[in-house]
Amino acid sequence: MNGRKKFQKFLTVAVIAAMCLTSGASCGGIHRNSGEEIDENRTQVFINYYNGGLGTKWMPALKEAFEKIYPDIQIMPLPGKATMDAGTVLDNFDTYDGDLFFMDYVGSEYLKQFRSKNLIADITKYVKDEKIDKFGEDKSIWDKMTPAVKGYYDIDGAVYSLPWYQASYQMIYDVALFSEKRLFVDDKGNWSDGSVKSLGQDGKANTFDDGLPVTQSDFFKLLDRMVEQGVLPLTFFGSNAYYFTSFLTNMFADYEGYNDFMLNYLLEGTDSDLGEVTLEDAYRLKNQQKGKKYILEFAEKLMADTRYYSAQTFQSSQDNFTAQDEFLLSVEQSKTNAKKKPVAMIVDGPWWEREASVTMDDMVEGYKNAAYAYGTREFGIMPMPQADDGSSADGNTIACTSGCSVIFMNNGSKVKDEAGLFLQFCHSDEGLRIATATSGIMRPYSYTMTQEYLDQMTPFGRMTYDYNNSAKVVFEEVPVSPFLQNEGAAYCSYLYTMVSKADTTANIAKYFQPGQEGHSVAAYLEGLAVDPAPWKDAVEAYRFRTEK
């Protein structure tokens, strides 16, 4: 059986009487990109959006709900993937129909270019000035935005873009396999099928960490138990540094706790171990916070034992899709192939389940087993292992990505108010719930999911929601220090990336593969160190420019 079918859908239109070449134009016929017939009696708002791991269901769902309220406005979704690359959009902006853009992987430097070329609109009116009262709410979008990200999107009091989603990289496990192989722990510390579970890290019953490891020692005991039970513990997309290193960054945040981790963005305050931190000496954070050593030691120990992870992990043929297929298909492949073992866990983002839904559907058909269906097969989130010596911070802290997923408005749009109205709907409680229920992704705004919408989500989607609500969230690539914002990527990278002189790719998992001479935690930490002299020079120059 093939792991993942590739489907392509083409819409062929023999004759198009008229094409809309400008945003918001009203003309007859079927729009060449949306495949939807244009209603000449309505105002069109075109939406270019990224079609990646989140899938496409969320945008049509938002469109349907909005058009019930405003039937005179026709939302025209235009999905794309390669065409929605930030560089491609920037270089070919005039060829896009979108009044609104929902994009991924748009870093701060790209956003600056979009603004400097006057391509994206000032949306302060729709975000800050106006409340979402048309949708029954006495708040603005800005009022609902998670405070931690506001500094990134506030440009001297104006707003040009908004965050689209928040996501963190986790170890995700197969619940049924854990039960079958008795990989849970009961309240007496014995291996269990999950019918009785320990209270986990938080000491509370019926939460995501029940029956799972508390400390790092517990975690590696679990891996050894998996090996004994004929289970392969882990697979992931190892040739791409971002996946595993982002997981480690998440572990780093959990170890340091919200306050100490946030210092990497604020650049001033008090660190639990380093004491007072000022902008002038903030370079110390790069390699002197204990959490960096902790996650490197974890990675070193994990990668040292090749029984713990798939041999395919670092193969050039292994990408995120093949890793997902290996994880999902292994439970059946191991039944007929003695060389195959069922895989217990994968490192991936919260979108992975929807991304892999085609494989799940294939498994239902190929193996005649409805238990493999998307939304039926259950997956859980592994809690971050705590330090054995008790040095980990109390309470969960999650490092999420958000700054590189953005929403902005075309400055050339002829229907800004209509587009702004749809933007506000997307950030109403109903819009936020629809987006989360249909994509499984949290958004960095204040809202709660009602039972009606929770019932529409998969068990993993609901767990992701509970997990995010149980923790304090910090955001990678969202600097709030004016110094970081103004100095750009060159100095941002000093602090909140894991790039080391020992490994400029920051592929930490690959760095610690066995048999590589000179690779060690000490060498990696030394390579993380920032030279104080150029840092202080940059700070001095920055202060001279801003304080004169």
C-alpha cells in the first residue's frame, strides 16, 4: 500500500467571458483562480492564503459564516503554496488579486520590505480604532491579541499586519500503541495500559500529562521500556534542523520558565541565575542560561543511542511527509515485516494530523480498519521532561511560532472597508473558533472554544487546545526589545536561535549523531558565545542614534 496519495484538482473553464484583473472588481464569469462564479450584484473580496499543513477547510468555513451575516459581500478564496512564498509574493505583488493575504514564513525583514515598497496597508483603523461591535463584541482586535506579540506588530503606533496562528513543536505519541505495549505509568509507578494512570507532572487527574514521564530520567526509562517491548521510540524530519531544534527550544522555554525565557526578547530584567541583565550585557543570555546546557545534554543522550530513533531520520529521502507516514504506517507494516517496528512518537507541529489525514484515510481503505481514520485514531502530547535535580521552572511554558505567520491587506485594494470587515470577523470569537475547529490550530488571541466547536475537533486537536491553555506562551521570532526590532536579524539571531560556531546549521540532532569527532555539549556551548566587544559597540551605536 502506498503511504500517501497525491491528489491534484484542476478546474477547466472553456470560455471565460471576463476576468477580474484587479482586486475587488465585479465582473461576470468564473474567476480564474478561485473557480467560483462572480456575482455581479455583490462586492468581491479576494483572499490569497497559504495552503500548507493547516489545509484549506478553515477559509471556506470562515467565508460561509461571514456571508450569512453579509450576503452582499462575496469572499473569494485563492489558495496557494509555492505561489505564497514571501519572496515570490514580494517580487510579483502586482500579479496577485488578493485584498487580504494570509501567509506563512514571512520574517521581519520581508515585512519591512513590504512596508517600504508601500505594498501593504495601514490597518490600524480595523485593528485598534474600531471595536468588533458588528459581531457583538465590545473589544477591538488589538484588545484581544496576546500581549506578548503586540510589540512586534506595533510600528510606531500603527499596525500593518497581524499574526495568523501560533504553534509549537512537540513529541506526539500513538495512544493505542502506548496502551497495547503498556507504556503508561500507573499511580504506583508500574507500567500500565492506561486504564489507571499517574497524575503526571501537574499532579492533576484527567490532564494531558497523565501516565507520562515527569523527569528526564523517567523519559529515558520510557524509551528503554519501548525498546524492550519491540517498539521504535521516535522518528522525525532529521535533515531539516528546524523541527527538532524548535522542539528543543520549546524544552528550553519550559526549563527556564516564562520570566527567564522572555529575557531573550526583552534584553533587560532579572534572571534567576545570572541576576540583573541589561542591554549592554544581554549577550550573556546566548550561552550562559542553564537551559541551553540542559537541552544540549538531553539531545546528546538521545542521539547517542541509535535504538531510540529511526534509521530513516537523517536520510535525504525523509521529509516531514515520509516521517509522518513512517509513524502512522509502522503499526501495520511491523505485522508483516520482521525488520519493521511500530513507531511510538514523532516530532512535529500541531498541523501534522491534518497534513497526514490522506495517509489515515488510505489506511482505513487499505487495511479495512476504521480505527485508523482521521479524527478516530488518537494521539497525545508528551510533556517536556523536567530536570532530575529540580532546577526546571515550575509550571509549563511553551515556545510558539507566530511572527512568521502574518495577515496583511493589499494597499492597492479598492475594497478596504469590506476587507477590513472580514478581517474583524476572522478575529471575532466566532471567527476564531471556526478557524481553530477546522484547522486544529490555536490563534494568539483571547478566546475560548465552546463545546459546540470542541465537538468538531479531533481528540488531538482538543488536546492541543487544552495544552496551550494550561501553559504560559512565549513567541519565537517576536522581539519586543526596540534594539532587536531596529537592529534586525543580525542581532536577533544572537539570542533566540541555536546557531553555534560549532554548527552553523543549528541541526542539533544531527550534530550529536555518534562517531563525530570533537562534537560535545561543551563545544556547542562555546560556539554559542557572543563576542562582547561588537555587541557593546552595536548597543552604543544604537543608543547614540535613538537618544540624541
